[in-house]
Amino acid sequence: ELSPAVNFALRISFYCLLCVVSSALTAPVCLLVNGGRTVKNMRIIKTVVKTFKYFFGLRFEVKGLENFKVEGPAIIVSNHQSILDMMGLMEVLPDDCVQVGKKELMYTGSVGLIIYLGGVIFINRKSTTSAKMVMAEVAKTMTTENVKVWVYPEGTRNCTGDLLPFKKGAFHLAVQAQVPVIPVVYSSFTTFYNPKKNLFTSGKIKVEVLPPIETKGLTSDDVSDLTDRCFRTMRETLFRLSGHPSEAKESS
Ligand SMILES: CCCCCCCCCCCCCC(=O)SCCNC(=O)CCNC(=O)[C@H](O)C(C)(C)COP(=O)(O)OP(=O)(O)OC[C@H]1O[C@@H](n2cnc3c(N)ncnc32)[C@H](O)[C@@H]1OP(=O)(O)O
Ligand SMILES: CCCCCCCC/C=C\CCCCCCCC(=O)OC[C@@H](O)COP(=O)(O)O
């Protein structure tokens, strides 16, 4: 019998190895099929990553996928718990959707390369000015190139079973481009994944894609309200999916 700490370390190392090796094998395929950095590569990446769940005994129960079927661009916002989220992301990711990620991810070897090839938009979280400039650029190109953008509005991983306060970047982006916000909520991982307790077993993740929130006619003055509204809806959904109905009642 392995100690829980060793067992946890082995499973996480295996996950990282799987990411590194799959990225190294998938990158040449992306280059051959699509010739370089393009969101079309995400279809290939998605196909590969969707097999990962079987190695870890993870199951996804997805509801509301029809809410992704909006004409044209949209901002998708979701909760961010762990590096494992990448599997949940790929499980539901619609076509022609790029993610916003921290620029440090570019320097993770083959994983950085695959993320680059997939069209991920890199932002420097240490510089608000440059992050805002990148986001403003994205607001312009998402309409011309007809892509959706996936943002983790908490801005960092958070495995507490609750949400961190939302950063407003995603909502500024939605208002600037006048496109809807589509919230996606993943149930809490705490029952099967907790790095502090060396816990990483098999488990079920409930995912819900919520109805789009329109932003037509909203201005920058409305961004705070939009952010709050989205936060409250997602927090209630998180508690409901994770089986804490009492907390959901408290927050409403
Ligand atoms: C095999 C392997 C395959 C791998 C596949 C992998 C897939 C890849 C997956 C990748 C997954 C990767 C996952 C990841 O990496 S998650 C980490 C990276 N992602 C994020 O951080 C996204 C969320 N963050 C934000 O949206 C932030 O707001 C940004 C980053 C934009 C700025 O943050 P910062 O902390 O610097 O500043 P602040 O938020 O305090 O804002 C300051 C003020 O500025 C205002 N403001 C903000 N924005 C705008 C704007 N656009 N126009 C006008 N104003 C704007 C804002 O209202 C506020 O003003 P006020 O309201 O206080 O007055
Ligand atoms: C060949 C050299 C290989 C170098 C080692 C590469 C190791 C890569 C390990 C695992 C890859 C996991 C998949 C990456 C995508 C997940 C994105 C992610 O979850 O990033 C964290 C970021 O959202 C928030 O960062 P912080 O919580 O603020 O920090």
C-alpha cells in the first residue's frame, strides 16, 4: 500500500506526463493539418484531451449544451478549480472558441506549444494596462473572426468549493463587443480532489451551461452590475450542483 502522499504525487505526475507527451505528439498533427496557430487546432486537441478522463476514472454529466448555440461570438465564463479543469474544458468546448490564459503557460514546453497552436490568448496578469490592451484587441477581432472567448473570471485556480470574487475583464470584453455572456459551472471537486489532503480519486463532475446573458445596449457603466449578476447566478448553480442547497439559499 502506497502512502496517500505518494499516491497523490504519482497520479498528478502521471497527469502532467500525459499532458506533456500528448502535446508533443499532437503538435505535429496540428501543424500538418492546419499549418500553424489557429483555433481550428482546438478540434484536434479536444479529441485527444477527451480521452484523459478514462485514465483517472472521471465522469462528466453535462447539461445545457444547447445554450452554446448562439449565432456569432460570445464570452464564456466558468469557475476554475485546478489544472484538471483542462479536461472539463475540452469536454464541453464549442467549436471556434479560444481561451484566455496567463502568459506563463507559454513556457511549459510541449504543453505551451500546443496551447499556442490552439490559439490561446496570453495575458500578462502583472500588468493591468497590457492585459486591458490585449482584451480590447480581442473585443475587436472576435466579431471579425466570429470566435467565442472562454475566460476564467476568478483569474486563478481556486479549489475551496466556493467562487473567488470575479475580475471584470470578461464582462468589459462582452460589453465592448456587445456579445452575450454564457456562464458555465462545474460542480466542486472537493469530494474527490484536494491537494492539501492528498486526495485524488475517481469522481463525477456535473457541468451546467447556463442561458446566455445579453449585453446589447449595455455600456461600461453596466459592467459592475453584469459582473455581480453573473457571479450570483454561478455561485447558486455551483452550490446546487455540489449539493449544498442551504448555502445557495443563503446567497440569494
Ligand atoms: C494536452 C494539453 C492540452 C492543453 C490545452 C489547454 C487549453 C488551455 C487552457 C488555458 C487555461 C488558462 C487558465 C488561466 O490561465 S486563468 C488566468 C488568466 N486569466 C485571467 O486572469 C482572466 C480573468 N482576469 C481578468 O479578466 C482581469 O480583469 C484582467 C486580466 C483583464 C485584468 O486584471 P488585473 O488584475 O490586472 O486588473 P483588475 O481586474 O483588477 O482591473 C483593474 C481595473 O480595470 C478595469 N478593467 C479590466 N479589464 C478592462 C477592460 N478590458 N477594459 C476596461 N477596463 C477594464 C476593471 O474594471 C478595474 O477597474 P474598476 O472596476 O476597479 O474601476
Ligand atoms: C517538456 C517540458 C515540460 C514542462 C512541464 C509542463 C508541465 C505541465 C503540467 C501540466 C499541464 C496542465 C495543463 C495546462 C493547462 C491548465 C491551465 C491552468 O490551469 O493554468 C493555471 C492558471 O489557469 C491559473 O494559474 P494560477 O492558479 O494563478 O497559478
